[in-house]
Amino acid sequence: MIGIFSYLVFFACIVLILGVMTLGLNLQWGYTGLFNAGVVGFYAIGAYAHAILVTAPRPDLIGNFGLPWIVGIAGAMAASALAAWIIGLATIRLRGDYLAIATFGIATTIQLVTLNWDSLTGGAQGLPAIPRPLSTWFGSPLGFNLFYLGLLIAIVGLVYWALERILRSPWGRVLKAIREDETAAIALGKSAQSFRLQAFVLGSTLMGLAGALYVSFIGFVSPFDFLPILTFQIWAMLIVGGSGNNKGALLGALTIWGIWAASGVLIAKLVPPAYAAQGGAVQVILIGLLLVASLLFRPRGLIGEVPVVSRHADD
């Protein structure tokens, strides 16, 4: 019974971390219409920035400053925001498929940098022994995981509240106007390019925050944590949960990761070890089928965007 409870706590922590990423993508796509196919790249930047800042110094590596956890979190968000601003300046004029291809290529480049820049990132070996906040206060992994779950609930709650506030402000209404009809928004005197860049940077900052939260929970980071499949998973979470609705983004993270984790357990128990690779492909197929079913039968997702109804509409 303790083992099941411990796993559920771990599962909830991962869902909340992925939920932060999905909220960032929802800001970019759900509210602004930015097709970011490089989600995992900003996640990796946040993860490595945090690891480099907080990990104890090692003579064979650049960085590793041994700074406090909160400094690592702030640094991860700042690094992701800076990278998004630089990338956004070069790509934000692109639309649709062109933006998706550009951001996917950038994310792949970032993953290759983490794999090959051994003196900074540890290369394929990654960076171990990343300090976890207040971990010495707890006598067992379950105790720390419960603490971290509470911390994640507070962070996700704060992120959700802040996003709801700003998206209901005039700034958020401009984003929706750009998404629906960019030409009309420009005609009203709004700088579509500027607002698109702001949404891109803010959404990517949340992805970097998720990366920092992940590595400070796991205590390890390697380039193989940032494969393109993660971008597919985050997009599936947003589409299935409901694009344009922050509640839907969080529900999608729970739904997709629940299916992914449950199918992984079943495959491990039912599929012979010789067919483990083929069994892993089944997980991707299941998520793909769910995504297709959602697009066919619930195109707005489980909790889609609430349409704005005119106050002058007839009853």
C-alpha cells in the first residue's frame, strides 16, 4: 500500500511539472496562435540552466556554481526568456508551418548542443547530484516527494492564477484578437509582432520553469530527457485537454500522462522483454489514437475554450 501511495505522489509531481509546460504552450497556441514545435528546447534550457547554477563545483566542468535553489529557478526562467526573445526576433514573423519547422529545428539544435558540449553539460553522461530543495530535512524519499508535491501545487496554483489574470486583461484580449484576425488587430493600432513576441517569451519562460522544477525533483539531467517525443506529448495534452482553456491544459496533462504511465506499466508486465522496443511504440500509438479521436469527436478538447457570448445576444 505504501508503494502505491508513493508512486501516486511521484505521478502527481510529474503531472504538475508537465502541466506548467502545457500552460506555457496554451499561452502561445491557445491564446495567440503561435505554432511552437520546439517546446522541448526551452524545457532543456531551463533544466540545464538550473543544473549549472545550483550543482556543486567540479574541476572538469564549466559553471556549477553551487547557488541556492531559488536562484537556480530564477536563472532558468531568465535563460529561457532570453533564448526565446533571441529566437523570437528571428522567427516571430513566420506563420503556421514555417514557424513550426523553425522552432523544431532550433529545439533539435539545443538537444544536440547538450549532447556534445561536454565541458558545460556533461555530454551524454549528463549532470548528476543536482541539489534538491530541503532534501536533507526528510528521512525518506516519500517524505521529500510529499513536500515537493506541496511546493508544486503552490507553484502551479500561482502560475494558473497569474495567467488567468493577465489573459482576462486588455493584454490578453489583444492576444485573442491577433489569433482570430491579425489584420483587424493591426488596423486597430495594435502591434501584432510585439504582442506575439511577448506571448512567445512568456510561454517559453514557463517551459524553462518546468525544466528547472523537473531536474530539481529528479536530481539528474541528461540530453535524453529532451527528445522530440516530449513535444508531441505536450501538444497532445493541450489538444485533448482543450486549447484556449487553462483548466483544459491541466486536465490534458493529467489525462495524457495517466494513459502514458498506465500503458507503460501494462506493457512492462505483459510484453516479453525481447519485444520491449515494440511495446514502447504502443504507447505512442495509443496517444496518437486518442489525439485523432479528440480531433474527430471533441475538437475543442475535454474542456474547450469558453466562447464569448455577446451581452446583446437573444436568450
